Amino acid sequence: MMILITYDVSLEDTGGAKRLRGVAKACENLGQRVQKSVFECILEPDQYIRLKNKLLSVIDQERDSIRIYHLGKNWERRVEHFGLTPRFEQEGTIIL
């Protein structure tokens, strides 16, 4: 399933930068950054549960927010992109 994760981490307190890095790192491990605080992730249900739990353990729910949009399996027809950043095929073959 495709999910879109957006987040806003407050940098007004001393732990904000650490929380921001923690959220970004958790998302980078399983998805593709499409904007500064937006990630697209193609996940299996168990991966989604682990990622959500990780994100909730990192943020301060009194200061920060995370929004998760479930785009499902047929997400390609629901996403349009215009502009500079080329689209990365997450489900395609990756050669390292």
C-alpha cells in the first residue's frame, strides 16, 4: 500500500532538532522524500505498523504533528506531479 507521511516538528525547544532528525530518518528508511517534510512510502501492513510506532515514539505529541494519508494499492492514478523533481519508481528494479 502507498502512504503519504507529512510532519511538522517544533524546533522551539531543545529536543526539536533531534526529533526532526528521528522522524526524517525513520521515513527515509522506508520511503522516498518528495518534499522537505513529505515522504511517499510503499509498505506492507507490518512495515506500516512498525513505522507508525517508531514515529509516535519519536515525536512530542504536545508540540509536533504527523499526518498519514492512505492512498492504497491503486495510488498511481491518484498522484499527479508537476515541476522539477523527477519521479522515482519505488516499485521498479534498483541496481546498486
